[in-house]
Amino acid sequence: MAGLINIGFGNMVNTDKIISIISSDSAPAKRLIQRGKETETLIDATQGRRTKSVIFTENNKIILSALQPETLAGRFNGNTAEDYDDAKE
């Protein structure tokens, strides 16, 4: 069943399309982000904030989020007790 995950600032991603969520700190992640910019497969959902997570989808899109990977994983797994105030991230 398809669902949506809030990746911050009211932006949503289809959970059925997510392959992985990784931290943006590593050199390989930074290279993949650069390659996504060059091939126009990158979607920046950070609203100008620092990128903390990189989401990869099955249709080869790369989505940037200003939320921590752990926060997104909690939302993906249906953790409803979590605080959804994006301003704290």
C-alpha cells in the first residue's frame, strides 16, 4: 500500500519508491549529489537549509532533505510519537 513520508517543510515522498536513505556527510554521497545535479535527477527539498539526508528512489531520482536520516527512518516506520516540528531539525 502506497504511503507518503514527510521529508520536511511539507514535502512528501512516496514510500513505495524509496530504496535508501543515507547521511549526506560521506564523500561518495557528495559525489552522487553532484552527479544528480549534472544529470538533472536531483530534487532539492531542503528549503535552503543544510542537507542532512539523501533519499534514493527506484526511478533514479535523488532527493535532498534537511532532516536527519534517523528522523526520516522513524517517519518511514510509522513512529507517530515523534515530534514533527521541522524547525527543530
